Amino acid sequence: MKSLLKSTFASPIALVFNLLLAYAIFFIARLTYFLVNYSYFIDGLSISSLWLWVRGSLLFDTTAILYTHILYIVMMLLPLWRKETPIYHKVCKWVFMVVNALSLAINLADSVYFPFTLRRTTTSVFREFDNENNLAGILFHNAVTHWYLILIFIIVLWLANKLYVMPRTDHRSYASLRQRLVYAAQLFLCLAVAAVLTVAGCRGGLQSGVRPITISNANQYVERPTDCALVLNTPFALIRTIGKSDFAVPDYFLSLAAASEVYNPVQWMVYKEPSPASGVRLPNKKNIVILIVESFGREYIGGFNRDFFDGKYKGYTPNVDKLIDKSLVYRFSYCNGRKSIDGMPSILCGIPRFGEPFILTPASMNDYTGMPGLLSKWGYQTAFFHGANRGSMGFLAFANKIGFQKYYGRQDYSEDPRFGGDKDFDGNWGIWDEPFLQYYCTKMGEMKQPFMTALFTVSSHDPFVVPEKYKNVYKEEHLPIQKCIRYTDMAIGKFFESASKQPWFKNTIFVLTSDHTNQSDHEQYMTDIGGFCSPIIIYDPSEEIKPGRIDGVAQQIDIMPTLFYHIGYNAGPYLSFGKDLLHTPAEETWAVNYLNGIYQYVKYGYVLQWDGKQTKAIYRVTDALMKQNLLGHVPEQAKMEQELKAIIYQYMYRMVHDKMHPTIKNPEFK
């Protein structure tokens, strides 16, 4: 080895060994990722799946390593004999170390973020948090609580430094012109070969018809969409989503009109002669209050888990359980995204997440509106409440876009002398839920009826802390979030206690849901569809909407058309990808979401998984652990595929062509 490292081919030989070292670093990062999130991946682990995972991970690691090491490869193979000095090769070594330190840090950090998203982090994360000023504190807290990742980082870099192979060449060895020309020719040949191999590695192959691999290609190496995160690596996910187009219209249908024959998201209620005798609803402008509770997954709520755990599971939400007993709920209910910024469009506009978060795509600048904008024009006062700083998560901009007349955040709360001001700031995200929900109730009492409001809570969020006075009341449990869920549930209970004393209470419809789910310690909530299990609770104190549990399917994008139908909204057509739950037969209810390149469609008692071209799997919705793939054995499969294709086509066409704000003049109205 010593003699080889002094030869003309010293740099190419050292390059090969050091790139193998980079593969080892990526392998350690992936193994750590697996162990940190062991409970999410263990169900998909088998001898056959392990081999697929290895093949897939080598493919995506190769692309990431070659992309990130292009400068290093060129520096090592540059056909200039003058570069063969110890100083030059020390510079090459530090380029290598810096690149791999960044790659390792990104991969390790993403292992902590995975339970919140069930996917590898993409470039959308920079847009998602670009308005936050508390990230340093959050990162420090996670570094402290995940100290073992820092230890792994240090050990791996120390080993990389020790194992790095350094050429031992000396430019003075190339004294003659012939020696220099031979050196240049040999290194140029190596550089040419490396260029071809690098292009092949970055693309995923050089075969005819091969397109550069993307995140969605991971699905061919896994049996479950969740496992894509294990096959991928975070540098690859970041690189492949830089400047990429978010939406493309598939060729499922020849036109929007053809797709509309199967599914049409345009909601249009015509009231020519509204009267009880005709069966047409008269406008009933009741107040609407929507509580979007941070990370409030169905898993934590005892009232949604009476079918599981032999009926012994109490959950962490006694107050919400009481609310469920007098509300309309559905046996299967889902969120349409996995991030906070997915919840807003889904709940308030009926727009699910397909691909990247809708708010972060160019389509968010299209002409569209939502519940607050439409109701504002129909005589409602509207306001959005979020206890964080103005601009946090981009909610202020989005609230303005969809027509909220007022926005109340941390600064507004602090300026109100009736409340505790910044003493109630949690030090991380915003005002604690208990006082901010009371502020919310008070401000609604100052609004003219009818009003429509929405509130987004903050306390059940990483770094998962509760107010000092409750630390001995809500103690640490199995998962860090569980004590926060108990605290927020208490705050919700106090909110309804205060609201029930208000003159507007009986004339109000309340909807409680979550933005997404979060940490899990039960298997059925760690599956591909289990990670989307959110509550949809519709509470009408007047009981015009009858309480009870429907054996059907509900989702966030159903909230807008359900409420609009009940209040008799008759101001023209609007777009929502959901359906009216109150007048859709239980067997026709459905839900859709998107995970790692896979669309999941829940209907007819099944969960269908579609990769954009074909069905990958289909399970009974009651198969909570998604163990039995019934692909090809379900009579409804073809019908489900056609319906899902129509939903996807409508979504993509309207996003790409800015057809999200329907009017009576549009061709879909005949």
C-alpha cells in the first residue's frame, strides 16, 4: 500500500478508498436512523425486505456521495503534477472531512425529525421555518436530549480522520517532461472515467430511458411507503428537491371535463326556491369555531380508542372525551398532511397535500380562497388566532390570502391588559394554550354575529414542555408529548367551560381537529395510514347536528363543505376536494393523503396505495397493522383506482392551470 500511495496512481487509489469510507459514514448514519426510529420500521423488516433496503440504500447513497464529493473528486484527479504536495492533499482531506461532517450531521439530525413527518427532510423545510426566530433554542434542546447523536458524530468523524488515506507523492518525482506527460495522461484518463461514472451514479444509471432518480424511486425498494425514509438519505432528499417543479398533470384523463365525470371538487348549491317543503335548506348563519390543536392525534384520545386495547385504554384527554360524547365523530378520521403548514389549507380551504406542502409551492399564489374569505363576503366577521409571533409558520400571510379579516397573535395577546402578557410566553413557540384559549373566547365575545374563527394551538409541540406550575401535575410519561397533551386537553376543557357561558354559544358550531399526528407508542398508529389518524369532532350545542359515532370515514378537507352545507351557504360555487359529511352515505365517505410518493385512498372499507402509475397494495381499513396485502383480490380495486386518478388529475390540473377559483362561467357548469 505504501508503494502504491507513492506511485502515479496514488491519487486515484486514495480516492477509491476514501469514497468507500464515505459509504461507511452513510451506512452508520442510516443504521443510527433505523435504531432511533426502530418501532416505525420493525414491522417492515424481513430477510427479503432487508436485501431490497440494502440495494436501494446503495443506489441513493451513491448519488448523494457523488454529488457531494464532485469537488473532492476533481481535486484528487486534477492532471497537474504540481499538485502532488503534502499541503495540497491536506486541503483535499479537509474538503472531504467537511463534506462528510455536514452529510453526517444532516442525516443524524433528520433521524430526530422523522417521527413528526414520516419522511426524509426536503428543501421545503427551509421555507417552512424561514420566519421563525426560536430555532436555535429548539435545536439546542434537541441536541441536549439526543446527546448520543452528538457522541456518534464525534466518534465517526474521529475514525474518518484516522482512516483517511493520504497520497504520499512528491511533485519533485516528475522531473522530466516525459514523466510529467505520462502523469497528466494517466490522471486525465482517470478523470474521464470518473466523470462517466459520476454522471451514471448521479442519474442512477446510464441505460437508455433512465431518468435521474428522485425520491419517489425509493418505493421500488420497499413494501411500505414509511420505509422509503430508511432507503433514502437526507442529503439526497435535499439535493433532489432543489428548484424542482411541484406539480405535473398526469395523463389519466383527456380533459378536466372527462375527469369531472368521475370526480368534481367544485361544490355548488343552487337555491332557487328555498323552503322547508322543497327540502332545500334555508340559510342558517350560525357561528363557526374551528380549533386546530397542535399534534393532537387520535392515538392520544381515549374516546377514539374504545375499539382497541380491550376497552381499557383511557388516553390523555378526559375533557375531549366528554366533548366526543356530545359530538358527531367518525370511526375513521384522518389528516391530509404531516406538517403544521399542511393543516391550514386542508381544514380551511379543502386543499390536501399532494407532494410538497401546498403553502410552499408556487401554486399557493394561484387565485383561490377559503372558508373565511367566502364567509366574509356572505356577511360573517372572521378572525384567525395563533399564539406565536406574527409571521410564524407563514400563517399570517396565508390567513390574509384566504380572507381572514383579523389576525391575533402573541403580540396582540401581550398588548391586552386583561391578560398576562409575555409572562405567558412559553419561551419557544408562543403563548401557553390555557391563557390563549381564554383570550380567544374573550375576543369572540367582542365580535358581531355571525362570526367564523379558527385557532391554532402551540403548547403540544417540540420541545414538549408545560408551564412551571403544572410540572408536578403533568409529569413525564412514556412519550415526551403526552404530558403536553394532558395540559392542552385541560386548556380545551376550560375553554368550553368559558364558552358555554357566552351568549353566542348555542348559536355556534365547534369543530376540533389536529394539524397532524405526532409521536406514537402504539403499533396501529405507526403504519402508513396510522400516521394520519387525526380527530374530526363536530360539536353543535343546539344539537341540530345530532351527536353520535358514524361508522364511516372523515378527513380534514371535509370540514369546509360539511359546514357550508349545514349553514345553507348559497353565494355561488366554491372549490373543496372534500365532501359534505352530513349528507354523504357512510359507505361513500372517503379520505386521501400522500406519503413518500404514494397516494393513500380510503374507501369501501379498504386502504389503497397508489404510486402514480399502479396500485402497490390494498388493505382492509380494519387491518390496523396493515399485515395482509389484498392486491388483486378486492372487487372494488378498479373503481378505487379510477376515483383516485380523477382526484389526482383534478388537483394537478387546477394547480398547474390556476383553476382553483370556480365561477358559474367555467366550463364545468352546464
